[in-house]
Amino acid sequence: MFNKIMDWCLGTQEKRKAILWAVVVLVLALLILTVFNGLFSGSTKNFGRLSDWADFSKYQAVFLSNGQVYFGKVMDANNQTLVLEKIYYLRTAGNLQISDANNSTSTPAADNFSLIKLGNELHGPEDKMSINLSQVLFVEDLKSDSKVVEAIRAYEAKK
């Protein structure tokens, strides 16, 4: 009886070759689909688990592809978005270059920047931003003694 079942399952040598080829083709098709899904999934950035790269005790600088930089605390990140809270950004005031009479080169004036708290704009945004990861160039943790963090602490102390 066992031999009859085995003969029925395995069949002739041609049937076994056909089954083997079908399995090989199926495995190759799944492998090709997996590779194409990885290549064309739309997002080329994957921050992975937030706890692997973000220090929750620090502020971060988020640099965007349009040149804007936001400072705040990264609260969440996945393969599509990054969520930032306690947000500040830099605003320039006046001429960014000061010409030196003795030197023909120009140097940027550090005093022409002011740190602005998000939320006081005309459209009244909340202090939370969800940023598309395709627009994020990189994220940096800020040192506790950086000028930006000192300005944030001074602003929060005045509140």
C-alpha cells in the first residue's frame, strides 16, 4: 500500500522533473518579486528603530532637501515619516554677508540669525511636525552646550 501511495505521489521520472522545475520556477519568481519590491518600494531611507539612533534626552537638527533646518525633539520615525516636536527654526535678518574693507572676501554674519519657535506664524501651526522622509537629508543630535540648545533653553526659561 505504501509503495502505491509513493508511486502515485512521485509518479514517473518525467513527473518528478516537471515538479522540480515548477518548484524552481516558483522560487525564482518569488526571489525576483522580492528584489523588485525592495528596489521600487518608493522610500530609499529607512531609519529603523528610533531608539537605535536618536538620543531622546537631546535636541536634534533635521536637515531637509529644500535647505530648511528644524531643531526639536524627534518623537517617532518609521520608513515614511519623522515626527518632530518642540520645534524651532532659524530666520535670517538683513544681509547675510559683511564685506571687509581690508579683505575682498565676504564672511557670513552670525548675528543675522534668530531662532524662532514654531507656532507663532500666520497660519498658527501646532508644535508638532510630520516630515516625509524623502525630504530628510540627515538628522544630528545637538550638544547640550550648542548655541541653538542654549537659545532654546533661554526661550523656555522666559515662558
